[in-house]
Amino acid sequence: MIFGCPRQKTGIMAGRESRSSVCVKMCPQQRARHEAYSEPSKDAQSWMAAASQRVCAHLNNQKSRQVCKLTAAAERQNQLTAQLKAAEARNRVRQLRQHYQNLKEQEINLMISCQSNAQRAVRLEQLLPVRERKIHHTDCMDQLQVDIFA
């Protein structure tokens, strides 16, 4: 029994009532210290739970966006790498073809220069042209390259 109070309250309400009445009598600094270690109300607990759920959802959303950006960047990087490799392969083929044509041209020129007289050299030159006619490839690009440049 509290001195000066004819009724004694029992149960949970008695504890809360006494805590709140004690808090009212405290100075603000002591009240803040006291409330810092006491359990928050149900409303405050529900607000904190909702806030933590929103924060988790926001973080998950940011992570998924970042993963999407990374996968898009990786896909673009893979596409650029594939295009670069294809260009290098085309360049190697072109260089091999050009090297072969140069060797063939040198051999024909050597054969022409080794002829015993000018008449035979002219005949051989007419029979074996030094430069071949240019071959036009109609479509040397595959479908992926056509889609990229279109």
C-alpha cells in the first residue's frame, strides 16, 4: 500500500500506472533515461516493425536493381567482346587472302620476267593476269551484324 492512497491497484495496470506517475514527477533528463530502458508501447513497436520492413524492402529493391544493371552491363560487355573477336577474325582472313594474292602476283611477275624474249613474256602476261578481277561478295555479314548496324 502506498502512503496516502486508500486503494491499492493490482496487476499490469498498477505497474504501468505507477511508472507513468513516477515519470511525471521526474525531471525531463531522468524521464528520458528511464524511458530509454523501458519497453516501448505497442503502437511504437508496430511503427518500428513497419519501418524496418520498409527499409528491408527498399534495400532488397535496390539490390535487385543493381543486379539488373550488372547483368545488363555484363551482357553488353559480352556482346562487345563477341563483336571484337568477329572483327579480328575477319581481319585475319582478309590479311591471309591478301598475302596469298601478293605471293601469287610475285610468282607470276617472276615467271614473266624469266621469259627468253618479249613476245613470250607478253603472251604469258595475257594468259596469266597479274591482278585478278575484284570479287564482290554480296553478303559477307551474318544476321547478328546486320541487326546491329540496322
